[in-house]
Amino acid sequence: MSIQDNIARVQERVAAACRRAGRGVEDVRLIAVSKTFPAECIREAYAAGLREFGENRVQEAAAKVPVLADLNITWHLIGRLQTNKARRAGELFQWVHSIDSEALAGRLNQTRADDGGRFTVLLQVNLGDEESKSGIDEREVLKTAEAVGQFSQLDVRGLMAIPPFCKNPEDARPFFRRLRELGGKIRAARVPNVSMQHLSMGMSHDFEVAIEEGATMIRVGTAIFGVR
Ligand SMILES: *Cc1c(COP(=O)(O)O)cnc(C)c1O
């Protein structure tokens, strides 16, 4: 199967999940996760119509983003970001899904304070997964949203989560639901400069369930580019 065929197949799955959930396909943005795959694969996916790509490491993105500068791509950082790489990340990406602290948000904010540009961020939530430990503790998310909302160059637009791996995607449903409910709570708190319009959740094996639970951005790697 070519990348083009894979994308068509993913788009069919997205459409079917949207139908089941009574949602429009335009409400779900497909982020093609291109980590470990070379720039040529990204060009292929771009030729098939995709415009949003996700990378999980700043260093890897630094090698690919410049050689693809002729394309109209929106780049999403979906992996953990160290504060000492915030400046470089600010140069390469338009979105960061993995904001897990006020300190990191502050560093990103600084990178844009110089040029007056803006940056869109999501808060990554740790949904009680003991193993990964990345993301903000569920009980701290509102407090972090209030703090990050104060940074002048950042637009907080929603939440992101990586639930623990579940062999059966149905088992991930309670996690996706919890992220949606958490987004609702924060929305109700009306935090200045914080909107909860996006939920970044769902990967190759479970994005249908995520869409049924309200995902507005799904991050899909394997189902588009193949096994890493
Ligand atoms: C790699 C990765 C994905 C994509 O995973 P697939 O199972 O290949 O679709 C999504 N989100 C994050 C944060 C990732 O690191």
C-alpha cells in the first residue's frame, strides 16, 4: 500500500467515525505524524492533500522542516519539549501540543516576545497513567491554564493526552471521555486567553473511538506512513 492509499483508508475511517458520532469531517483535523520518516514521505503525503504534520523531536524536525520550506505545511510538536530547546521549537513549529508546565510555556512565550509573533499551544494532560508521567496532573490543569493564559504571545486552544496503550481501543474510551470532560470544566471556568476548542487525542489504532468522544485533532503515524 502506498502512502496515498493509506491516507485514503484513514480518511474513510475518519468519515465513518464522524458519521457514527453525528459530526462533520471538517471538525476533525488529521495530523500526519511523520517522525522517523524522511522528507520524501512527507512530500508524498502532502501531494495526497495533507497539510498538517506532527513531529515529536525538535532535533529531527530541524533536519526536515527547512528542506520542506517550499510546502505550505503547519508543523505540530507532539513530543516532550525540554526548556532548553524551546527557542528552536519556536522557530520550527506553529503548534505545540505538549505543554506540561508553566515554566515551559514561559520559555516559549519569550521566544516570540522578540518578534511579536504568536504561538498556539495545547496543554498535555496526564490521565492517571503512572508509567508515562508526562503531562500535567489532571487536578492541576485548571491552575496551569490560568498561568499559561497570562503569557502574551501564547494562545491556549485546548488539551492533548496520550492514554495508556490499550490493546482494545474501546478500553481507551474512558480516558478520551475524561479529557473531553476536563476541557468542558476549564471552558466553564472562562479563563482569559484560554479556549477549549481543541482536543488532540487518538492515534492509529484508536482514533475512531477518540473521534466518537470528541477529538478535533487526531495524530496518526503508522496508519499513514507504515510501521516505524
Ligand atoms: C508517534 C506518536 C503518535 C502516532 O502514533 P501512531 O500509533 O503511529 O499513529 C501520536 N502521538 C504522539 C504523541 C506520538 O509520539
